[in-house]
Amino acid sequence: MNVTILGAGAWGTALAIQAAARHAVWLWARDAEHARLMAATRCNERYLPGLELPANLALGNDLGAALAHAAAGLVVIATPVSGLREMLAAVRDDAQVVWLCKGFEAGSGLLGHEIANALRPHAHAGVLSGPSFAEEVARGQPTALVAASADEALRNAVANAFHTELLRVYTSADAVGVEVGGAVKNVMAIATGLCDGLGAGGGEGRGQPGLNARAALITRGLAEMTRLGVALGARPETFMGLSGLGDLVLTATGALSRNRRVGLGLAAGQPLAQVLAELGHVAEGVPTAPMVLARASAVGVEMPITEAVVAVLDGRLAVGDAVRGLMGRGARAED
């Protein structure tokens, strides 16, 4: 199968490395100099330093050539959410296309499948998501993902393209649930980073958040995620799967999580701009958080953790006040 991956960040490159073992893969980079350096060094030093690119992996900056390569194959969009609309508009309507990004589009508040439905309502489109750090995928460490689409043929094609003994790909017809889980878990990872960072900065003792508080935030974060997803048309059981609970646990606790590192940096007293500059990668939870809150408000769903994260990101609430406020909420029935 011919596979074109649009976006040479960490995740797009990692998937290209794995797919090149079985398919003819073209990795497209938006930045011409980035593409040239990768071709010359056979390494993506900017995003996955030290990992060699397969000799048969085609690299380039020519979007037309990259799309022509996958005319009868599969297009994978590996840009941030902010670039998804542009890439979807560039892909032919009859192409099979999936995206890897996780978030609500800034401004419109739309999820990937909603953008795709507006641009190409009759096209073969879906999402590939799940608990996955790019570096581990690139190194061939065991990972499980889920391909979600209303198009059964497409989700099976994605599974057939990428499923191996080390990269398991499950399928789901619930694109709404898979996308809500992938987007909201980034916001919850920021919240967990705030909690963990506050505890680390203040030492152990009465009133300082620890592992108990982290577990509470993750659990209640899953409840928030599920409530919003169901209100938007998702199946509740999806949130107990890879793209819900699985991705939430990984992103909220893993040392490689960029969104968790945003929370840790803010808890350490760093300005948001400095935290993002030092990351060197996109942390989707930052632009997604206010969009999650807006969509939740529109459908009457209460999301107190998300609301606290947005207030911290906006500078309206101190980290300590946010964490204490969440843990100090009144007693209620668990739902």
C-alpha cells in the first residue's frame, strides 16, 4: 500500500518509521529546510533525535507529489489540530484519509470529524488515536491504537495498514467518543501536572496534594470526559477503552506527556509562554481547554476541572487555589 503522512513532527515521523517496514511511505514536511535536513541526515533531529529513518522512507516538501503518491492508498494527516482543516481541503474527495491530532479546533470548537463532515461530507475519513507516545512507537515498543470512523471499509484499511505484533490497531465506529477522549485527556493531563507540581514544590504534609489527589483528578476527569462525550453523541463505553481511560492514564501520568509538563511548569511558577517555548512541541491541551469548556457550556455539561484549567491558563486563578478549590468542592453523589 502507498501511504502518505502529512506532517513531520514526532508522531507523524514515528508512524512513518513503523509503516515503512511494510509499505511505500512518503513523509511530507511543511518546512522545506526541515525536509532537506531529514533527507540529508536520515534523522528527524528536531522532533525525534537519535532515531534513524528507514532508507526506503521518501521525504519531501512537495505537497502535490506527496498526495499523488497516495492516490490509491492512504493519507495520514499528522499536523496539529490547527492545520487539519487546511490539509483536509488539499486532499482529494475520493482519498482515504485519517488524522492523528487530538483536540477541538480553536475558534470553531469543532472536532476533526466535524471539520471533515463540513469540508467533504461524502469522503472516506476517520481518526487514528489511543495511548501513544511518539518516541516509544518510533522505537518499536508495544502500543495499541484505535481507528475510528463511520466508514467500516476505511477503519479496516487503517487497521490492515498499521497493525503488527508490536503496534495493535483496534477499530471503532464511534468517532465522536474517540475524538472527545483524545481531546479532553490533554486538558486533564494539564490538571494532573498542576496537582503533581504543586505537591512537589511544597513537600509532603497536611494539605499538600499527593498520589491520592492525582488519582481523584484522573477519575473525576474521566467522568467529565464521559459526560461531554455522551452529550455530543458518543457511546459511554468508548471512554473505558484505549482512547478514553487508556489515553487519559498515559497522558496524565507519563513523563513524556507534553500537556502534563505544561501543568508542572505552571505549578513551578513559570509563565505559560515560557513553558510552551521550552517544550519545543505543540501541547494541544492549551488551545483545546477553552474550546472544551465552550462546547460543554453549550450542551449544559458541568466540567469543573476543565473550568479550573482554563482559569489557570488565562491567569485568572493561581495554581494552588485551583487545586484546593477542586479538592474542596462539596460532597455529592459520584456519577
